Amino acid sequence: MISVIIPTLNEQENISGCIESIHAEGGDYEIIVCDGGSSDRTVDVVKACGGATLIKTEKGRGAQMNGGAEAAKGQVLLFLHADTRPEGGWSGAILSALEDESVAGGAFTLTIDNTACQYRLIESWVKLRCGIFGLPYGDQGIFIRRKIFDRIGGYRDIPLMEDVEIIGRLKDEGRLVFLKKCVVTSDRRWVEKGWMRVWAMNQMIMLMYKFGVNPRILARLYYR
């Protein structure tokens, strides 16, 4: 079984679409929504959707996803952002990839929910980054074998870069695969902040992280 773990914080506009896209697949899966203390109607929306287990955790994406993993029953964990929707065939693609015992986990191909040409450039950059560096981000939907997730101790409780950090440890456990199947993620941050500014900020944050800058400092820059 695949356990789909979705951390939320004030995601009332997005969470229903995410849950519905998972339900559209069918198959053997469970959905666990880990809410970090939403002040909007996120919790009510999740309850209204049905078919998802709702748990409340401390605020912080790493802590929330660890809480979801602790409650999960599946042998495969898929960590999915609340503003991201997997396309049809997602579960079969994961299970097919994991038939190879050398595969520890992986991620999907990223599609941004905007038809403007600049977003195709961003998607191409993400493919290049994954191809050269083997580095997916959390908005691509990261899946991991449960036994490996437990063995490496799950996500670190840091305010940013928790996805990059766990990928580094995951590579020591086996191969990562990048599926042709897509996840469609919201364009909201690129539109709100400006796509060029967001792209440049992402590269700067990554470079600073690689040079050892504290994730708390990076989080203040990223979320300002």
C-alpha cells in the first residue's frame, strides 16, 4: 500500500483538489493530512472531502511529514505538497519503479499550472537539475520505501531544505528514479513574487545551503 502524506498549513484553497486527484486514481492507498495548526478552513475542507485521515502536528513541514509517516500503514510513502496534484497512473508508476530493489525512492516530473512560456523554462531547468545532480525538490512529490525512511530517521526538523537534506541521505541507501508521470503544482508563488525573482532566490538559497548557512536564516530569506 502507498501512504500519501500531505502537510498542510492554511491550504483551504488547494487541499480538496489534491485529495480529489488522489482519489481519482483508485488502487491500494491511504491519504494522511498532517495539519500544522491552520487558522483558515483547511481542517473543515479535509473533513468534508472524506477518505483522508487528519492528524494534527507541530508546525513545520519536516515535523508534519514525520508525524504522517508515523501514522502511515503503507510500505511506500509519498510526500505530496497540498497545492500539487499527481496525474493519472501515479501509483502504478511508483510501484513499477520500486520493483527494482536497488531503488530507494524518487520523484515525479514537475509541471507548473500555468500556460505561459516562462514556466516551461522552469520545468526544463528542473529536469536538468534532476538529470545532472539527481536532486528533486518536495514540490515534485518524493516517494520513499518505508523501511528506508525509518532506517535513515525520516526528515530533519529544520525550517527549510528538509527535502534536499533527506535526498542526500536517501542516495546513500539506493538509486533515485525520476518518473515520466507528472505532478501539477500551483503557480501561486511564482505569480505572487515574480517568476524570475523566485527562480533566482531558489538558486541563491541552494548555494547558501551548500556552503553551510543555517536553514533558519535561509527560511527567513525565503519566506520574507
